[in-house]
Amino acid sequence: MPPSFIKLKNSDGLTAEELFTKEHEGLRKEGEEWMKRTAEFCMLISTVIATAVFAAAINIPGGIDDGTNKPNYLNKASFQVFAISDAAAFVFSATAILIFLSILISRYAEYDFHKSLPLKLICGLITLFISIACMMVAFDSAFFITYNYGSKVVPNLIAVLACVPMLLFIALQFPLWSDIIYAAFYCRTMFKSSKRMIHLLD
């Protein structure tokens, strides 16, 4: 609308922005409930992952040498992969917890749905995916350390099967990601003119 119309009021004494807020109050409440429910479930999963990888860091595969108090497989490449991926899984899952917590304690004002909340949800889902991927890599490396004796078929098969949760997560969450990105970025510019316009007042 022309800038001169922004502050004009209708017969009920409402500006365009106030009328929009009043007409879409139910939609805002539904969006708030959905956002809170999604953040709660994702934070629960992130907490489970953080707990699991923290326990795995304490009970390292292969055990500890009683004489030197060092891990028995400290010099193996698979153990290095386990240590790095386990630490990364914990860091990213803890980051996801904080992001989803910030969503839960948000104000849920009208303008928060424009960019702030969608960006937080996207970042939370990305860090959650990275933590799941790192957790599966840590599981693979721990499995190789423990069972990499004799036949190579079983460890390789387990490594392939560990990719299934990551691919499933991408397949199931991709529609949500695309909808959030579309709503947060594309819809904001869809009705904006690409040319500068001058509005003349009578």
C-alpha cells in the first residue's frame, strides 16, 4: 500500500497493521503452539543424544590400561575418529538444546514469526542433524574398535546401516525445512516491488 495509507484508520479506528493482527490472532496462537511442540520434541531428542554420547565418552571402547591409565586403542585411527565424533556429537546436541530452549522461552510476538523463530528452528534442526550424524559415526568407530577381528563383512554392513537414520532424517524433515525457508525468505519478498516507486499525495 502507499506509505500515506499505513497510518490511516478504518471505520473501527484500526490501522492496517492493527486490523491484520486482530484478524490473524488465532493463526498466531496456532503457530505458537506448533512451534513450542516441535521445539519440545526436538529438545528431548537432543537431550537423549547428549546423554548417550556423554556416557560413551566415559565408557570408552576397548577400556583403559590399568598400568598406564590410557585407553588401550589410543593410537588407532578408529579410536581417534570415535573421540572426535563423540565430542562433536555432544557439542552439537548441547547447541541444539540451547537453540530449542530459546524458542520455548521466546516472546512469540507477531514479528518474531517473520524471521527470528524460523531461523532458530532451522538452525536447531541443522545442529540436531549434525549431532545425529556424529553420533552414528561414533557408533561405527566404536563398533570397529570392538568387533574388527576376523570377518570384515559385519563391521562394513553395520557402517552402511548406520547411514539409514541420517538419510531418513533428511527425507522426513526436508518438507519442513523447505516450508520454513519458503515462508521466512521467499514470502517476505514476494509482494515487494523490485522498482522504487514515488507516491504522490493529493
